Amino acid sequence: MTTATSQRFKENARAALADAQLQRAIGDAGGGFVLRRQEAAGKLPEFDALRDSAQAIKEHTLRHLDLYLEAYEERVTAQGGHVHYAVNAEEARAIVLDLCRKAGARSVTKGKSMVSEEMELNAFLEQNGIAAVETDLGEYIIQIRHEAPSHIIAPAIHVTKEQVQADFRRVHTHLPADRNLDESTTMLTEARNILREKFLTADVGITGANFLVAETGSSIIVTNEGNGDLTQTLPKMHIVLATIEKLVPTLEDVSQLLRVLARSATGQEMSVYTTLSTGPRRPGDPDGPAEYHVVLLDNGRSAMLGSPFQDMLRCIRCGACMNHCPVYNAVGGHAYGFVYPGPMGSVLTPAIIGIENAKHLPNASTFCGRCEEVCPVRIPLPRMLRAWREREFERHLSPATVRSGLALWSFFAKRPKLYSFATNIAAQMLSALGKRGRFRRLPLASGWTRHRDLPAPQGATFQAQWKARSRP
């Protein structure tokens, strides 16, 4: 059973807005992604054409996903690897635990994997006597803080430098009091020294996958640190965790997707490391695991195929939608209460844990459209957020006040003359009552006026103005 707190989004958001430390961290980090993406896209004249191509590749794969899954499994098996299918997170955890026990594992190292967060794998392994160590710097920081990621590519974006210093001194008990941790490089060196030993002693390495290639049976991870390579080459067993929509047909397709991934995510032309793994170590290979396993998780994805939410399965996890989202940049990632925050999380989370457990998330949007505008695979996120709102309404999950308000509006909207008369009267009354052109308090509008003034109407209604201007 998931420990998601998405039902408490409103309470989470209020706490986030009141957290001065969080607001400072978000403010310091958020804008850089936006500017770097803009610059990177501007330097590539064919960027929009590549987005069209990326969309077509992912859409084609989803239409023939069953065939590509079969082809991928055949290629992995031919290379000496093994593919395991899991319907839900519980099955996936059981598979990973069984593999770790067969390897006699006492400890595992992990490259960054949002799927493992979705599975709540770390806590599960710990409960079964296996220490799981995150090796991505951001993931390592939040692990020692006992927190969840707040961003899919920058999991510790909510943490300030001072907090990291304090956490290192608290956890790394060997640190001399006078050790310099004032610079990013010195903190990185400290983390590297700790993690190096973990790499060398781990029995199993677990990574995620940005892409799975049906043509070759390869898994691909994209990182800016060398931890991914060490995680999958040093231990005797490598386990890849991925969801079924990570399939792409060919290496040529991957090359096109990579050109939009890094530019959309961090503003880089290419991430520092792009690592391909194809099966276990072969005779003559200098390194690599003796066993190679891929765990493919469904967890609600197949139900999205052919539904109004299929387009969400094109997502390549760049994080651009949340980088540009005004709601995410106001409350951060933890407020969403599950693994995937921001606009993409507000669409994907209800599909995984149910709209009844995530009904607030589709409403956590201004519908400004920036998420769709910057998505490298052109996912229509606002349309799908509306679709979830419709399902919420159909299942009577929205508050009674909202439903009664919409019913009242619907009554007038179906009667144009009455609607025009009522809005004209309301606009005139509000215009006359509004002092200095605004309201500090207004009945039935406290949700707005509690935080800001409400502008008073000025002039006639839009319909009246349109009618007047349309006359010959």
C-alpha cells in the first residue's frame, strides 16, 4: 500500500508556502533550468523538428508496444540476460528481493531510479536486511535526510547548501570539525569518498533506465555523474528497473530522443554520461556483472493505453514541465505527495494510485499551458488535467460547494438571455461597491481575498462590449 499523501495536497501546499527555507531553495534553483533550456533550444535550429520526431517515435512505439516488448525480451535473452514482468509495485519488490537473496546480497548500490521510488524499494529492502545506498549525489542527500525526491532530475532541489553541510556533519561522524565543506567541490569530494567504499563492497547494483532498445536489448541511463557506470559494472549482479513505456525501437531512435532530452532537462547539449548496458559480462570483457536482469513494471500503464491519458506514456522524464510550472515553483515537489510532482505528476499519479487518492492534483494547475509548450515530446498536459477533473466530477469526488456552484452557473449558461442579464447586473453592482477598484473581502470569494484583493469590474461585461463593437 502506497504511503502517498496526495490527498493532503492543500495542507502540504500551505505548509510549503510558509516554509521560508524551502522558498529560498526553490527561488535559488528554479530559474536556471528555464534559462538554460531556452538558450540550448535557441542554438539548435531544428529543435522543434526534433520534438516532432520524438513525439512520432514514442507514439509509434505505444501503438505497437506489445510487439516491441516481445522483441526486447528476445534480444535480452539472446544476450544472456533475463526479463521479469511485474503487474504492480508489490510484485516488482518481490522479484528484486528474490534476485538479491539469490545473489547473497547484504548491500546494494543504486543509480537514480524514479521507478524504485514508485516501488518504495529502499524501505522494503531495509526491512528485509539489505542495505540500499543511493549513489546519485542528490538522491544520497535526500536519503540521509530521510526524504523523498522533490524533482525528477534534481531530487534535492529543495535543500540549501547549509542544510547539506549540516547533514554531512551529522551523518559522517568521522569528519573533523575543521573540515571545509563551504564549497560545492569539497562537499562533492566528501560524498565521493563515502560512496567509493559502497561501490566496492556492493553485491548488487540497481539502476533505472531512460530508454530500453528493442533492436539490441540494451538499457540506457543518462547521468551527469559516474555513479551509474560504477553501479552497473562493479557488482556481480545488475538489476534494471523500468516501466513498460520506456521501450524505443532502435538505437537511431534513441539518438534523436537524446538530442531533446538533455536540452529540455538541464539545458545541456548532451549529458556527461550516456551508458548502454547489453546483457551480462561476456568472455573477454574486462568488467561487468555476471548476471543481468530487467524488471519491467506496469503499475497502471497498460490501462492508460487507448485511454484519454495514453499521451502521458510518451514522457521521457526531462522535468521541463515542472521547471516552467508556476504552481510547482510556488510549492515545490513534496506538496504533491507522491513520486512524480508538477504537471506530469498531476496526470500520472491519479493513474497509478487512483483519482480518489489524488483528486487535488489535477486541480493544482493554472492552465497557463507552459508545460505543453516546452514538452520535448509535445504531451498535451492541460487536456489530460481537464480529463481527470471531469472524472473527478463524474465520480462525485469534488466538494459539494464546487458541484453546487457549477450547477448554478450551468443553469444560467444554458439560458443566454438570463445569463447576459444576470452578469450585467452583477458587474454593475460590484463596480459600484468596489472601493478604489478592488475588494479586500467579498462573500463567497474568501479563498481569493484571504490572500489578495479581488479587482472590481470596470465597464460593461465582455459580451456587452463584443455586441457593441460588432454593430455596423
